[in-house]
Amino acid sequence: MKNRSKLMIAAAVAASCVLLAGCGSSASSTASSSASSESAPGSVVLSQVESALPDDGTNSPDELADEVNTLLEANPIANQFEIAAMNIEYDFGLKAEDVAGYKGVKSNDNGDAGLVLVIEPAEGKADDIVEALKAYQQDQVAFYGNYAEFATAQANVENAVIASSADRVVMAIASNECTEDLTDAVNDVLLK
């Protein structure tokens, strides 16, 4: 009887694995077919970050990283996670074709809205990106407003700095550890 129970459990586990594997291959084939027909949303941003930047050394990925580091000096963010291509589209509501390059980090601490994001807009898309970031800001104000214990984060999001120049859009939200106004730091990045 014990062997029969073990066999039934083993069969159930095997069936579960087959189902999970089937889901994975189905999802990946869907992703592959959508990528071939209309480019997967995140992959367009990633390829643009790597290939759309000029070869003359201006606006290099290293320059974006340096600008983020400059902002992090003024706005220390604890428990950082790097903003990925999917965050650019799904969290911030940006169209992949509007973003030529980006670099940013966000706090991964519950109740800390700290954020530093530097975007190189595609030609003529800076205003569209600013509008999308303002919409993100309002969504975050509403989110943090649902929790009394996140009052500091809500105030920080309300006071976010969103600014742009011809070749940069910057968004900075003070982390809970930040003690200075971020406007000067953002202006330093934009006026380089």
C-alpha cells in the first residue's frame, strides 16, 4: 500500500512538472511569435539602450551611469534595485520607441519611494516622457496615500523633481534618508 501511495504522489508530481513545462513553452512561443511580429516591448528598449547611442562618445551608457551616480550622492537610496526595461514600459508608462537610453535605480524598501532615473529621449520625445513621468508620480501619490505609515514616502513623491533638457529627462524622488532638496542635483545633471 505504501508503494502505491508513493507511485501516485510521484505521478502527480510528474504531471505537475509536465503542466508547468507546457505553460512555459506555450508562453515562450507566444512571446517569440509576438516578438517576431511586433517586437517584445522590453527588448526594443534594451536594444535601443545599447545601439541607438551615437558612436562619437556623447550620451554613452557610462555617461548615463555617471549622471545617476551624481544624483545618488544627493539622494542616497537604500536597498537599490536597477530599473529594467520592463519597468520603463509597465511601471512608468513609457513607449519603448520614445526612449533612446536610460539608467536608474529605485528603493526596494517597503514604504520608501526613493528613485533616480535619467532618460535619453528619442528625438522630439522629451515632453511625452515628462508627461508619462508626471502620470507615474500621481499614481504613486495615490498608492502611498492608502497607507498612513507611508506618509513620508507620499510626501517625497509629491515633491518629486521631474525636469528635462533637449537630450535628458530626469526624475528624482527623495528617499526616506535624503535630507536635501534635489532640484540643484537634477539641474547639475541637466546643465552638463
